[in-house]
Amino acid sequence: MTTTAPVPVRSFRVAVPCSTANIGPGFDVLGISLSLYLVLDVQIFSPTTPVPDFAMTYSGEGAADVPLTPEENLTTKTALYVLSTHNIREFPKPLRIHVHNPIPLGRGLGSSGAAVVAGVALGDALGNLKLGKDRMLDYCLMIECHPDNVAAALIGGFVASYLREPEPAVTEKPNIPHSETLEEGRIGKELGAQQPPVGIGHYVRLGWAKEIKAIAIVPQFEIATAKARAVLPKSYERQDVIFNLQRLAVLTTALGCSPPDADLIYQAMQDKVHQPYRKHLIPGLPEILTTITPSKYPGLLGICLSGAGPTILALATDNFVQIATAAQEVYQRVGGFDSFYKVLDVVEDGATCVDT
Ligand SMILES: Nc1ncnc2c1ncn2[C@@H]1O[C@H](COP(=O)(O)OP(=O)(O)O)[C@@H](O)[C@H]1O
Ligand SMILES: N[C@@H](CCOP(=O)(O)O)C(=O)O
């Protein structure tokens, strides 16, 4: 006997790229979307179809650990939050979601940012809300409060972003994110059904020289971003701030110039705001950052921690295998960590949602 699969009344796919943030001096400012996609395949059935009201399956990174109940899973609880702010209290039924996630978790490649962006896109699509990307960014920032990953994953390309300083009346309200006082992970009951203020996050897309690829060297250990943020100081010396601002300004243009200038970019990717404070969490980081240079590896443009780490990001036009292998060797020798690497493209398209 053959059984036929139930036919959905609507099906669509949400795809969200991973991202690398900071790029050296641009802590909480710069993000780049890269060619590794979190994908959600979503099917909505007619209410009379004999299938469960909700079913979620998951493959790829985190499959053993990621919760699959709507109120616990980061993507679905984000979607429920978005819907609740539009007086929609539950998902349409029956609903089936398959998640495929190739983005390693807790490694500095924006897995949580991608999950949040996917959740906002899911809520937008299920509620037919037509929020638009600028408004979607506000929703993302209610959950992941640093804008660099979510802006890049949502918009695509090489993106600089900032959080607007809100009016005093707004900051007095609970649960409104603003600047450095943002607290991570407020969602679900805590956020309630409160719509985000309009225009929390602002961004601009920067030019990117097409020949530059991103090598992500990913060691086999995780660092929760919250933990890597907790080690940062509350205030900085003026000279360190100036050091980063000078490099950040140069870097935003230098990465768009073709052919790229390795001497300029290598220096412009130095940082004194986050990497020095995170090095004790990541054995091998100082050696990787100081010994893998453009003079030893022609084609290398710059090297830094990807996001909060422990992934290393190398930007390069050539010699990808040699650069990646050199970083892997240090991780193995100093920390005893196995690792893998991927050579990724910078992708122009951010999050997409298309009918299937
Ligand atoms: N696709 C996903 N679905 C559900 N939860 C996810 C997903 N991706 C990431 N997460 C959650 O985000 C956490 C990792 O976030 P974080 O510490 O910010 O690291 P990063 O974003 O650098 O990978 C995971 O431990 C998990 O709780
Ligand atoms: N600017 C943030 C970026 C965190 O990125 P992630 O990919 O590690 O989540 C930070 O450096 O804390």
C-alpha cells in the first residue's frame, strides 16, 4: 500500500547566512554575511489535514542539543514573540518546520544571530506582517542586542551598524534595548507582547572587493558569546579607543578597494578593545594573530577573532590552505584543539524568504 504525503496549503523557505563580526577593530560595529546558510523549510496544512498541530525537525550543527519545542527553540520563540506583538497568540495549525543548520554553535560565526533573524523572518511570514528589513532589524535587536551579526545576516554583505541612543522617556521603560546597557537573552515572557521602538538599529552597506575570501578556522570547542562579553572592561583608555577608531575608519574603505592593499588592511585589522581581553579564553590566539602575516603568507590580508571566537577569521585572496593550516597547527600545538576550516564567500543577499 502506498501512502501519499499530505499536501501543504502553503510552503516557504527561510534562508539566513552566517556572519562574522568585529573584523578586528569594529567591535559591535562591523559584520559580514558569509556563504553558510541556516535554512528553515516551513509547511502549513489545512486544519482538516490529519497531521500533528506542530512538528519541528532539525539536522546539522547542534542537532543533539537544540530544543525543538516552540517556546524553547530560539527561532520559534522569536517568531512567537513577533506574532504576539501583532496580537497573534499561536502559530497557524498544523505547522511543520524542518531546520537545517550547518553553522557551528558558539564558535563566533553568528549562529544565534542567524537563528534570531530566521525567527523574525518566520514570524513575519506566518503572520503575513510584511515588516520590511528595517523593522525586522528592530525585532532582532530586542533579542540579540549587539547589531553586528544580525544586521549582516539580515541585510547581507559587509555592513556597519549602530544602535540609536533612545530618548530618556524610552530608556526608562523596561526591556527596551539601548547601546551598551543591553542585556542579552530577554525573550518570551520577559519581553511580553511589546513592540520594539522604531529605528533601534541603523546600518550602511560597505563596499567589498570581490577577490577577498573569508577563511574561517573553527576549533572544536565552544565559547558562549555572553561569556566572552563578560570578560570585557566597562571602560577603556583613550589611546586604545583612538587606536581602534583610526583603524576602523581605514578598514571600512580598504576592504572595498581593488586590488586590496595587504599592508594597509593587516594593520587596520589590529584591535585593542576586545581581542586582548579574550585571549585567555582562547589558547593560541596571540600566537595566531602575531605569526600569521602577509609577508609569510602572500595573499593574506588580515587575521582576527571571528565575533567573540574561538573561530579565527583570515581575509585573503590566495594561499587559503596554507593560511588555514598554519592556524590549525597553532590551535593543535598550543591548545590541543582539533579544528576544521572553510573558505567562504561574502554573500550579497542577506535573509530571504521564498515560497516553495
Ligand atoms: N539554529 C539554532 N536554533 C536554536 N538555537 C540556536 C541556533 N543557533 C544557535 N542557537 C543558540 O545560540 C547559542 C550560541 O550562541 P552564541 O553563544 O551567541 O554563539 P554564536 O552566535 O557565536 O554561535 C547556542 O548554544 C544555542 O543556544
Ligand atoms: N560583537 C560581538 C559579536 C559576537 O559574535 P558571535 O558570532 O560570537 O556571537 C562580540 O564580539 O561580542
